[in-house]
Amino acid sequence: MGFPQHRLRRFRKNELFRELIRETHLRPDDFILPLFVRPGKGVKKAIPSMPGHFQLSIDQTLKEVKEAKALGILGVILFGIPEKKDEKGSEAYAKEGIIQRAIREIKGKVDGILVITDVCLCEYTSHGHCGLVKNGKILNDETLELLAQMALSHAEAGADIVAPSDMMDGRVGAIRKALDENHFEEIPILSYAAKYASSFYGPFRIAAESKPRFGDRKSYQMDPANGDEALREVRLDIEEGADMVMVKPALPYLDILYRVKKTFNIPVAAYHVSGEFALVKAASQLGWVDGEGVMMESLTAIKRAGADLILTYFAKEAALKLGRGKS
């Protein structure tokens, strides 16, 4: 028997051949850049566990948004750090809240980039949970009205997309109703539909100053062991009016991302979260991995699994690399 006629290495011998048959291509407009906005002026406070990322005052946030646009990044998602917190997260839905002011400033001064807003109370509540709390219990139905107010206040300020991340049952329907009743029918909802109770969120909770003061979030975020449940969550959110859905985190849940994309004819986002970013950065700084290579391999895997959009702290670095023509 002779040697097989098909040699798959024929198209691997150099980069031109590899590019010729490459199935998955990353582009800067695949990415959404997360930004942390805080009060003040001229503030650029480093986040130690997330090299290259900062808590930013609104004027500094504007600079980041302009830089992201120049790199070809599709949009930014804003997370707020308020001046003060209370049990009801009042600044989350205040007309002059930090995110509401940031939206108006960005939309007034930067064209051609989408502004997405995180809709959740955790950054604004004194207890750090994503909903109202009574006797140590996170209240679902009572929280929905506040989330709807928050999303509406973002739309009124000029947000392009609102993204509820709280994982309260029924919140997409409540937000859709509030938006529609106030003539914001054209504002899409990007729902964090399959958001897991993950250990990969640690650096974010430091950056957003949103760590729970007691307990954990396992009573509302998903059990990492469950896959079929994610499809039920996604289906319910679509039925309530979600225009896009998200899987969070990304790499440990590529199977979920793939299943969601294959099951539902809807745009799917993946959040490549802070812990995923921090692990790569730490290993790279120690010389244990090729950081840039791991970054690109990870983002490619997320897109290959089915993501239409990738929220990632690597957005600027990856866009820079892609802009140099090294896909």
C-alpha cells in the first residue's frame, strides 16, 4: 500500500498557505472593550490584577473610547463606580449618576462607536449584591423595577445597547416593557443569559468595587456544572425580548457557547472575563507562556465556538496586533 495521496501538511508549510484555508478570522470589530468609570477629573487609577486597565474619570474614559475607535473596536461597555452606595443602589438609576453622565459625554463627543451599558445593582449597593436584600435574602421581583429604571435611565442618556447582567428571573421582560412604554423600542437588549457563578470574576470585583459583603451569588448566577439549564435561561430571555444573548465566562464554557449558537438563531456574545485575562498576564510576566500567542489563540477559540461579539480586556492589544497584519 502506497503513501496516502492526501497530505494535510501541504497547506501548513508557511503563513500564506495557512491563511489561504484559515476557517476563523479575528477582526478588531469583533471586540467590545470594558471600561470602569469613576468620579473625579484626570483620574487614571491602575488596577493591579489587570495590567493596562484602570478606573477612569469621565475625561479619561473619553480618551479610551477615542483610542478604541481608532483601533477599529466596535464598542465599549461601561461599568460605574459611584460616589456613594446604599442598600437600594440609588445611583444606578439616578439621572446624574456616573454612567448616565459618562454616556452623555461620550455620545456628545465621539461618533462611530457603540456605547453598551451594564445593567446591574452590584456596583451601587452597599451590600454588593445584584438585587435588593431583605433579611439576608436577595429579592427577585422587587429588584426588577429598579433594573428597569436603570436601563431606562441609560437609554435616556443615549446608550446604544443595555446589557442586564444581574440574573434575576424576569428582568429582560421588565426592561423591555419599560423601554417600549417610554418610546425606546429601538434600543436592543444584550442579556447576560448564561452567566455562571464563576471563580474567574475576582479581578473584576476588585476593579468595580463590587465584592459581596456577605455570602455569594450562587442563588442567582448559574451552577458551573449545568449545561441544559443554560439553554433554558437563553430561551426564556429571548421570549422576554432579548435581542442578543451572552455566555459568561468564555473559555471554560465554550461548549455552552457552541450549543447556544447552534440552538438559537440570534447574535451571541461571549465575555472573556477578568480572571481569564489576569491568568494570561500573570503567566506571561513570569515567562511561563507566550502571552500574545495565548491571547490570540484564546480569542480565536471563542470566535470559533460561535461568538459574534467578544467582550475582552484584550480588545486593544488584539486590535493592535491585527492592525499590524498578524492574524
